[in-house]
Amino acid sequence: MKSQILRSAQDDSDQTKGIFALFNLMPQKFYKIKVVPNSKIDKIISQDQNSLKIKLQAPAHEGKANLALIKFLSLHFKIPKSKITLVSGAKSREKVVTLSF
């Protein structure tokens, strides 16, 4: 009985490792983004290999610009919002975002 439980726990840990291995295989793209809040329109101003400068209508208050940025990137890249992660810069205009495809 005890060996069955240990074997079951080991199987669970193997499955968990497999799930994390799948996440590591998912292609990701990192972007450095400079956000200009309180703009008249939502628009990409400039774009380089791994950096973007984006104007957003949302104010930089209580995370509204971050939510607007995620929504804008979702529409622009045609991916679900759940595939976009704000890695750093939650309280800054300079942000790092990952996109999982």
C-alpha cells in the first residue's frame, strides 16, 4: 500500500514536470514597451525588432494603462489576453511584456 502511494506521488510529479516542459516549449516573444498614456488615440508610434512605443488613451492611474496595453496588444497581435504577461514596469512607462504564441 505504501509503495503504491509513493509510486502515485512520483507519477504526479512526473506529470507536473511534463506540464512545465510544455510551457518551456511554447514560443515566447519579449518586447520592451514605452507607453505614452492620456493620448488621443491608441496607436503604435514606433516599432523596432523587440521594442515598441505605444500611445494609449487610458490614464496612468490604478493600472488602467496596463489593462489598456494588454487589450491593445491582444487586438494588434490577434492573440488572447491570457497569452500576454507584464513582466516588469507595472508602475513605470517603460515595460517588459512577453507574448506566448
